[in-house]
Amino acid sequence: MTTMTLKRGGAAVVGVAESDLGQVAPHMTPIDLMAQATVRALDDCGLSLADVDGVFAATAQARFAPMMLTEYLGINPTYIDGTQIGGSSFMAHLAHAAMALQAGLCKVALIAYGSTQRSVSRALASPPDYNPYEHPYRPFLPASAYALSAARHMHQYGTTREQLAEVAVAARLWAQKNPLAWDRGPLTIQDVLAARMVSAPLGVRDCCLSLDGGGAMIVTTAERARDLPRPPVYALGMGEAVGHGSISNMPDLTTTAAAVSGPRAFAMAGLGPKDVQVLSLYDAFTICPILFLEDLGFCAKGEGGPFVAGGAIAPGGKLAVNTNGGGLSYCHPGMYGLLGMIECVRQVRGEAGERQIAGCDVALAHGNGGVLSSQCTAIFGSQAAL
Amino acid sequence: MERLEESPLAAWRRHLAQGKLAYQVSPDGEPVFFPRVMAPRTGATGLQWRISEGLGTVYSTTVVYRRDEAPLNVALIEMDEGFRLMSRVEGMDAEAVRIGLRVRVTVRDADGDAPYPVFEALEDQSPTAGKGAA
């Protein structure tokens, strides 16, 4: 028996686009946004809808997202994947698309997301599952789950609220370089600390935005990608891991399954943290990038707070993190992962405008789903990194 | 195959109704919580119910601030028997609950709803406690 392994760089991203973001037109549906982004992403790569034969989609607002999107687009895909692991779904979709492409089960894969969370309210867009063991205590989910992790991290490692605030301020400074970002006004550490408390130690400026939005990504084989107009952005490494479902059952509140997904992705890519120029780290809350920097190996466990201090992940800092402004300041429609991947693709292509990091050949997007539950990592590279 | 006549959740609540915080132990002696039909990792069935002594330590804590409501404590409690659950610490200021605080379970009867465990500090944590001599 032979085993098949996923080929490093066997698949490439050829087209990316956001849908309308922020506050979209009244009565737009999540599938409208997926379709809008799909057409834009196809325009980006010069392919047409008729070329798409793999559909990968997820949203909190449609249980059967791939079905509804396929109907809407009017196509007959040969491969369907509706993996729903929250904001990390799309890194998983990328890995699964690469497998399907390698196996010849489809030739052009579409990954799509859409959400009208701001228009319809968070409560309607993403109602939490009923958990009888947590429900009586009325945690404000997901914020309280991340707050419990942050409190433990502070207790165990001396992480401070100021260090958490550094993450929010860095995101805002990057957002000021992104014309599409929602929040571009000034923001100081003191503003973050003084903001209304949501679930201690997290205040409202430690929490991501709650907006409408979506995106699409077109993925094909490396061979086909080279015939298309844009420079291919290769999927060098992907890793998926699930640690738990509910925050009550997270074994160690200071260590996420990114400590598993990251090494898996790096092993496939044959790369390490030192090779990465740009990171998209899912910043649902300010504690998240701190945890992921540690778990992905960019600093030691417990040193994430000091690592981000002094503007280290802001423009001009030592490591470029969330150059689009992240879920904290650019856009967070509920399952942000795809938008983080899109930013990585733009950075590797050199198309990130004012926020472009010079010589970005390797970018890492890390997705988080649930309450630090599902962790998926994707590493993108240019032709030079292949 | 023997049909299960009582769900894990129903069995847990039956114990709570008697004022007991129950948990399960797998055949290899591992504490299991939340209650399940099989042991995680091994898949072993035949989990045994045990009654906790009711003592634990705050593993992490947060305070939820909702508009027009008093601050509400939400905590994760590590029980001495080695399992963890979400709960809250009552009988003290929500903002004064600290990681490491030793706590004891008490069962709260929800109005017409299922009973659930909450915790109280082992030592008096009221704002005036221990300050008399200072």
C-alpha cells in the first residue's frame, strides 16, 4: 500500500477578493456576499464561473453553505466541502482543496465566505449552541472564554493589560494604511485600557469588530496557475488541529492547538518561523495573537506579552502582524480566517499598497475557530519560496 | 447491546437534586467531566459515578459586565478530584474572585429549571473580613 502525502506547493492561489465590507446594502444575504466576492476573485485571476468545479464554503448563517452557494452560482461542481470549524474553516478548506486538486477530483476550487452579522445582529447571525454545563452561568460568549484564557495567561506569565492593548493599537496603526479598514481613527494604549469592560480583563477595544463582510479565493494546480495573469501564490504548508469544543474543556488555557497545527504546517512547508515575513493571526480578541505567536514558535511560551510590547508588531516593528488591520480594526464578520488569508496572498504578490512589506516571499495565516478550539495554519509562498 | 435508560446529563442532575456534585471515573481511574456515555481517549464504557468532596480551586475567572446588570462572575473551578467545570463564585464581590482561591460547592436550585453547582470561598472574602486588626 502506498500513502499519498499532500504536495508542498502543489496548489496555488490565483485569485482573491473581498465582498463589500462593513455595513452592506440592506437585505443583502451572506450568499449574495459570497457570490459578489466570487465574481471579483474570478476577475482577479482571469478565470470564469464555468471553470469552477470545486466549491468550499462556510458561514454561521447558512448550515448548508456549499449547497446554497452552488445553487446561487448555477454551477455543477464535482467536489464539495462545507467544513465548519468557525474562523479556521478556510485554512482547512485550502488544505482540502489542495488534496482534491492533487487527487484530480476538481481543477479549480472556490473558497467562499459571507456574513451579514452587523446588519442582522450578532445574536441572530451566530447563536451559540446550548451547553447545559455552561448555560446556567451566563458567560458572555465568545468574549468570556477568551477572557478566561487571558486571565490565566496574566496569572501564569505576568502578561499585562497594557501588553494586550499593544495588540489593539498595532492593529489600528496598520488599519490606517488600509483604505478598506473600518476603524482608522487614532487609538492609544490608554484608550484601550479606559474602554468599557466587557468580560474582564477584556474591554471593548480588546474585542474584534462585529461587521458584515465576506471574501473568495480561487485555488488551482501549480501547473495551471503559471498560465494565469497574476503571480501564483503557492500553498506551501497547511496544518489543522482541534483541541476542544467548549472553554470549560480546554486542557491548558494558555496553550492552544496552534502548537500542533503550526508545526504541521511548517513541516510540510519545510520552513520555520524565521522564514516568515508577514503573519495574519486571527485576532478575535487581543489575547489571541499573543497566544498564537507563542504557539506557532515566534517566541517562547509566556513571552508573547513582552514580545508585542513597544510597537513590535505595529508598522515599523520587528514583525509584521495583521497588516490589513485585522479583525480588531479592519473587518470582522464573525469567521475572519479567509480575510486573513487574502491579506497574506496580497503581501506575497506585493499588492498591499501602503502597508506592503518589502520582499515578502513567505506569509503565514493562522485561523482560530470557536473558543480557541480549532486551530488551522496555512503558509503561502512566492515563486522564489517554492 | 443494553439500551441506556438515563442520559449522562439526567444522571448528573439527579445527583445535584440530592445536593451532590457528581462526576464520572473511567475504568482506568481517570476523572471524566462533562458526563459522557464513554471515556474520552480510550472509548471505554462502564463509567462509574462518584460524588465529589466539593472542594476546588479557581483555575481562571472573569467578570461579565452587561448593561443594567450587576457584574457577574464566571469561573473555571479545578476540583480536588482532578476535573474542571464552569461555575461562579458567590457570596463575594465578583471582581474580587482570584485565581487560586479555594472554594466549596453548593447546589443552586433554579426556579423551575435544573439545579446547578455554584461555589463559595472557603475563607470569608467579604470586604471587611480580616481587616479588624489592621
